[in-house]
Amino acid sequence: MDEWTTYTPEGQPLIVRRKSGRWSAKCGEGQEAESELLDVALAEAIHRDQDVVGHVHRIDYDKWTRSIADAIEREYSADR
């Protein structure tokens, strides 16, 4: 299993794992989200964390999520 930790713009921990061909993400105290697509797992995890939900409209989370997903996927591919 591969694991990465980063933080949302508000400082919430965002833990990403790759296991059994799927991505999982957990943001702060929210529930873990899983998907075959990393950006989908990230977006779902962020929306499940109540401490982040109130800030979603102030930050372009779609763009931020895509950039984080790209960085993690590049690192994951480089390790293969």
C-alpha cells in the first residue's frame, strides 16, 4: 500500500492511499472516500469533512484537487 499526506488550504490533514487498484482519501475527521479516480476520492473526502465544507466556496477546490491529484499520480507513477 502506498500513502501520502498533505493538507487542505485550511490546514486539515488529507491522507491518500492507493490499495487494491483503488484510491482512498480521508480529510480531517470526515469519512474515508474511495474511487478508481483519485480526484473523485479527494473531492468526496473534502466534502465529507465539516471543517472544510464551509470554506469550499472561497477556494477553487476543483482546481486545487486536480493539482494535488496530478502531483500524487506523478509520484505514484514514478515509483513504478
